[in-house]
Amino acid sequence: MNTNSFALRHIGPRPSNIDEMLKTIGVDSLDQLIYETLPDDIKLEKEIEVGEGMSEQEYAEHITKLANKNQVFKTYIGLGYHNTNLPAVIQRNILENPGWYTAYTPYQAEIAQGRLEALINFQTMITELTGMELANASLLDEATAAAEAMALLFAVRAKAKKKAKANKFFVAEEVLPQTLSLLETRSKPLGIELVVGDHREFDFDSAYFGALLQYPGKSGEIFDYQEFIEKCKALEIKTAVAADILSLVKLKAPGDYGVDAVVGTTQRFGIPLGYGGPHAAYFATKEEYKRNIPGRIIGVSKDKNGEVALRMALQTREQHIKRDRATSNICTAQVLLAVMAGMYAVYHGPDGLKYIANQVHYKATTLAQALSDLGYQQLNKTYFDTLRVKANAKQVQEIAEASEINFYYPAEDVVSISLNETTSITDLNNILAVFAQVAKKSVNPIELKQIDLLQDTEVERDTDFMQQEVFNSYHSETEMMRYIKKLERKDLSLNHSMISLGSCTMKLNAASEMLPLSDPQWGGIHPFVPVSQAQGYQEMLKRLEDQLTEITGFAATSLQPNSGAQGEYAGLMVIKAYHESRGDHHRNICLIPSSAHGTNPASAVMAGMKVVVTKATDQGNIDVDDLREKAIKYKDNLAALMVTYPSTHGVFESAIREITQIIHDNGGQVYMDGANMNAQVGLTHPGKIGADVCHLNLHKTFAIPHGGGGPGVGPICVAKQLVPFLPGNPVIKTGGEKAISAISAAPWGSSLVCLISYAYINMLGSQGLKSSTKHAILNANYIKSRLGDHFKTLYSGERGRAAHEMIIDCRPFKTKGIEVVDIAKRLIDYGFHAPTVSFPVAGTMMIEPTESESKAELDRFCDALIAIREEIETCQKEDENNVLKNAPHTLSMLTADSWELPYSREKAAYPLDYIKENKFWPSVRRVDDAYGDRNLMCTCEPIETYMTSEE
């Protein structure tokens, strides 16, 4: 065994297992299986070239050398990003713990109670600090959260505003530049007119529907917005505030001003800078807007026993229900980062947060006084952590950078300094030394002074926050460690068993890929430092872009989109810009197959396109005749086709090149959804099938962990004609010559976790990537064959093969009174997370095993489903008291004094022998979703509050 081969560690089936698996499938070789799976005309003639695979040791040495090319200066740039102290207990037990980072989005609530509790803590923290009624479980970054707020305010305009077609949105000039750029991107397709100006001179015209303020402003100045907001209310202009989370510890809560939405980032709560991400944004609003809030909300319900149980509330997968009527295309959030930020608040508690905020403010006021003593004018009257100093910016920058210090230079005669929780007295004296040198004066060392500028002002916070027990109980490391472990034990993650979710690709997230994330040489870089200080990042990101470009067969890549849905949107906006550059402003029709992911039509509408749905055949493929008919019908206005390949049904459609040609012949561009790229890498690629742009889910095919629902990265790869339009950034130059405005806040999106995909590609190399794809197809077809006598596979390719996933039909079991959800819950008793339930076809399960799973694990999974199939045969339609309807079974049920169910305790808990060795116990019984929606509660209040609120 070659112990230097990463592919050997990443790929699950052992070479000795493969012949047996191929025999079960009914083929002589892996190559024969691949031949029977992919259409001949899309197979690559030559190998992809991304280099030979490195061993894990070679990669560790390589990435360390790259890290050392990054220069970690003391950075005081601010603009929404700040250095932080990540408590070691959170780093070791969450960020570096596969029990947390390999978990999936909590659609199966019974096996996700731990991270659901962590997320409800996050939501509670946000509502407490913002003074709002409702918060979601995180968004992607502050800029995209602000754009979502704009869209929400537009959607909930008063009737009179809608009738008058009020479409103006005021943006205060104090809003962060990256936020403004993203608002420009999002506003145009929606028909919203942005007006940027000084909020103190706003004319309060009735043509406005909303306004966005920054609190404190990008300059650091704190404004009292009370009068502004009251005037807005009088004219039914709705308001949103982008607020610094740490400053809210000391500042009046925006909710107390009467605003409609508050957004921001929780990066300051212990999350590394990571050259821009990932960081969990927050979104808080009024309860009256609960049906319009983007992303996910965690709510409180009860289980079958009436015990408290948490779940995702309301719009769980809104896009898949509303499709082109969805208010947002948000699919991936930043759950892992939200969990960490929430735990930062749990660990420090309200008193700890007050101490941190006060220390930051005292450092700012102490420095301001010392600079004044040196003769400098400080321009901010009221501030929390940011000073604006009147000085020769060029002179200061030269001396500062020579001293390894970064400031922000908004003008030739202004230097901006944003302090943070990591700033020490030594740092203050080093800052002072820079200005002393510019002034050619000597200066004595300073000590910290407790000067509070905010005390007894109109903007001072006068309300308590975070008085709940959870924020006042775990302040020793011992208690915190045990609390984190208690929650972890409630969750089923990839470190327990296979998670075979179709379209989600829950593969191995190798430890060697993850280790660099903890290195401060990667974590400590601000996204807006001069690129010369981030040469390690620049080399890594450029090589990753080039590798993804090669893998997809395109001409260039942008890493900026920080989720798959953002990638969809970015791809469509690039297509739109391309058409407009040719004078084709009228091209706005987007064809979308009926089987497409729900985010597809939502993204198209957000991009200002009109969705036309194309039919599917009985075999689940795109109806080529219907597609051709509609492409010709709309040829004068056709903008794009959105297609997933292999299809959402898990099939390599043989007509794909004909389909893409039809679109091109009628003036459109082809967008390929990269959700199923795990079946393509090394065998075919989007360029080969005739696509023009695709997004890639790096959190699927390229091994970034799902983290309980994020982080994700969704870069776009484009053909030559689309390269000029790749997205830019207002602070750091990125993108093409005719770059569209920003898609996310940071220039390269969630740069830190791009290290994971970089590791994955470089350790597998060209041959390892191709082998991974082959084994993903092998594993899927092995499951298909093993289950063939027990479950009908709904769709197959022309030669009877599945791609990397397949759909099994559970609808026939309705005659026995069994629904697909009953099978999903019974799988929990067998120690497995359910496959994707009822998507893309209601009443079915979509199974994707990935290449990382061993034959032994595949067999355990198949044995479980076959045993459940036998259990279904014993059920009767009129009998609700059977082992499937009662699933999952908890430990408290099994150990209760009485047992009145018509089957044994052993059958409930240990239906197969392997389970006895490694039993996973769900902490609650089946959750009552309807109760949770009728009684929406989304904060961590005392249990009594929840249990007495029935309608």
C-alpha cells in the first residue's frame, strides 16, 4: 500500500473490494461502467492537467511555504473587518472538530438538536443586541445581508407605495463601500433606483420606499438617527441599519430607534479575518415580516411526546416551494461561523462583552487624546473604535508600512484607524510612534485611560441584553467544553456514518485539508491589505482559479461568490452584462427545466429575467422538442438556459450537446448549475458539453465541509466571451475589464476556506480527481444494484446506469400507510441520516454516496434500507402504531418503565446487529412542524414559555 497516496486515503472502496462491487453491478471493469454511464460525445479526449498529486507531507510543507509569504501586519483598516481573539476552547472543540464541521443543514431536526440549539443562541444574541423581534440563523456577509434588507423592504412596501410604484432606495454615504457596490448589483435587475447622499440632507420624497444607514458610519462617526427614522415613518419609508455588532454592546439598539431591519456581520465575535471570509452575517427584523425574511430561521416546537424540540421554521427551503416567486435565493448560510460567534457570546456573556467593548473604546479615546497632544486633529466627534486623523496620508503610510502597520487612507489628508480587541497598549504606543515620526516630535509611552465618550449621550445603550441563562452559565473553560460536547452529542455528523444526500455530496473533508485554517498566517489577513502583503494568498487563489478553469474547460474563474446560490446569480449577471455589451438589453428570457433546483428560478428573477419552464419527458430528461419550440418562440429575447448536468435526476442526458446548440442558435447563453460536478471532474466538463458559464459548489465537489449549513463557496467559471464581465470590488481591483459590480463583500469571497479545495485538488492531482469521479459513479451504481430488488430506481441513463446519484421511489408504500418521511425517520434508528427527501420528485429519496465511502459502509446503508423495506411489508394502512410511524426511538423511550408498543424494544433500537456497536441516539422524538409554525418562537426563552403558548 502506497502510504504517500492521498487518493488512497480519500477514496473509500479498497482495491480488493472493487471486483466484487463490479460483479454486483454486472460489469467487467470500472472503465466499462464509465463507458455505459457517460454519452460518448461528451467524454474528454485528453486528461485534465492540474499537476501530479502531492502526499500529505509534501502538501503540508508546500502550504507552510505559501503561508510564510503572507505578511501579517498590525492592521487597523476596519471597513467592517477587525482582528479578533478566537477562544481556544471554541477553536479546538468546534472549528477543528468534525463533529461540528461535517454536519449537514438541519433538515432532519431529530438528529440536529445540538446545532439547532447553538443557532437559536445565535438568533437570541442578535435580537438582544439589535433590539429587534426576530433574527435568522445567519447570512453570507454584511454586504449581501444589506442587499437582502433592501429586497425585503421593497417587497413589504405599503400598498400606497406599491400603487405609486415608489422605487427609490436611499443609501447613506457613510455605508461601507463594498456594501454600496453590492447594492448597485442587486438593485438594477429589481428596478430599484439607488440614491446615495448625506442622511442629514435627505429630502424625504414620497418616491422613496426605503433607506439604509450605517451605525457607526464607515468613517467611525456615530450619528443619532432618531429624527431621521421618525421622518421616514411619517412618509411610510422603511429603514434598515447596518450595525457593528460589538459597538451595539455600548450603543442604543437600532430597534429602539424603530427601524424595520438591522444587518451586519458577527466576524468581530471571534472569527478570523481570513482575507475576507467566511464570516456569519446577521439579519434581524420585525415579526410582521417573518414570511419575507431571507435564509433560515430556527424555531421552537415540540416532539411526539410534547417535549421541547427545535427545527427550521417557516420557509425551510423556500426557493423549492415558491421557485420564481421566492423573495431570495439564499440556500447556503454560514452556520459553522454563526455557531462559533454564538459560542463566543455564550463564553464571554454580557459582562465579558461589555468588558471587551469598553476596552476597545478606551483604547480609541486614549489614542485620540495622545494624538491630540502631538498636535493632530481628530475629526470624529462621537465614535466607538475608529478615529479619523487629519494628517499627510502618504507620509503616514510610508512610515506605518515600514513599521508593519496598516491604516486606512480615505483621503490625501485623512488617516483612519480602527482599533479592535487584540490591540494592546504596546500597539497603541507603536501607532503613536508613527505619527510622532511624521510630526518630527518625541513622545512618551502612554497608559490606558478609561475615558468613555458615549456615557450620558443620546446614543448610549440604556437597556440590558443577553440575560438568558445560556449566556450566564458557561464562563469557565471546563463548563464551556462540556456544553459544546453536550450539543455535539445530539447531532449526527459525517464522523458517525455516511450522509448520502443527493445533490449535496457529503464527502470526506480530510484533516490535512483543514489544518491550515488554524494558522494565523492565513487567518490574520484583512481583505483590504495591499496585495503585496498577501502574496501567499495571491499565489494560492490564482493557482486555484487556474485549476478550476482547467477542470471546467473554460477561460477564467472568479472565486468571489461565497455560496452556490451567489454563483448562480453571478453567472446570470455576467451573461446579462455580455448581452447588454452587444446592445441586446431586451434579452431577458431564461429557460429552466421543470426539474431544476429551486434556487435556479429564484436567481433568474433576482437577475431581472423572466422564467419560462421547459418540460421533462417521462424518463426525467429535458424534453428537447419542447425546449426547441420555446427557444425558437423566444429567440429574439432569449438570454439563457439554466441546466444541471448530470440532471437533477442523476442521469447523463445524451442530448446535452444538442440542447446547448439549440440555445446558441437562438442567441442565448448556457448556464450550467455545478451541483453535480462530482460526476464530471476528469471525465467531461461544462466546456465540452457546450456551456458558457457554470458555478462550482466548492462545499460539495471540492471538499469544503458543509458545517451544518455553511460555509459554502460558489465560484463561477466562464467561457472566453464572458471573461471581461467577471465581478469586481470597489476597494481591491478584481474581475474583468468590464467587471460587473460586486457579488459579495470581499474581493475573493471566502478566501480562507478556499485553502481546503486547493489542498483537495493538489493532493489528488489529475489522476486522483478522475479516480474520485469514477469511484463516485461506482458507489452510486453499487447501491442502485444492491437495492434493485427492493426499491425502484426512478430514472436511469440509456444504458441503465446512474450517474453519481439516483432516485428511489417510495410512493408505492402509501398503500401500506407509509410515507417517505417515515422511512427517513426510521433510518435514524439505524444510525443514518436520510438521503434527500422529496426532491426533485415528491415521495422519493435521492441517494448520493460519494467516492469517500467504503464498501462496508455502503453495505451497512443498503442493509438498513432493505431491512426497512421488510418492515414496511408488515405495516397496515389503518395502523398508525408501527415501528416506522413511531420512529425515531429515543433512549428515554427504551429505558422507560413501561413499554406498550406492539413490537419489541430491541426491534425499535437495534434492528440490525451492527447498530449495537455504534448506536446513535436521537435526543427527541419526531418533531411537530405544524405546531412550530403556529407558535413561532425563535429565541432561547425558558421552557415554560414555549409549552404554554398553544393557540
